[in-house]
Amino acid sequence: MWRQCGNEFFFSLLQKNVLNRRNWTTRDQLRLAIVTWIERTYHRRRRQPRLGRLTPIEFEAIMNTPAALAA
């Protein structure tokens, strides 16, 4: 199976999830939509090498368990 490199994958997701969703009347609206999508969706769901290939959501769930809080 052919895999896209990281940048191609990111930009294809951006195109699908933000750019193709509607027509943007101003650059500021588009910029805000892109920043919001990156911060609320992309970074929260992307697997992070520094977190052991977990997403930030998965990592927070593990770290907020009672056993982790007691340590």
C-alpha cells in the first residue's frame, strides 16, 4: 500500500476538512479556520513520537487514571 509522506498527508487533510468545506470571504476567516482546525483537531488526534506514538488524548487518559495520579 502506498503511503503519503507527512506533509502530503497533512495538506490533504487540511484541504478536505477546512478548505473544501465552504467558500471563505476573507483571509482572516480562512486563517482562523485553519488555526482552529490544527489546534482542536489535528494536533489532538495526531500520534506523537514523544508520547510513545499515542495521541495527546490517549496520553492524557492514561496519565489521568487513579494509578498514575497516585504515583
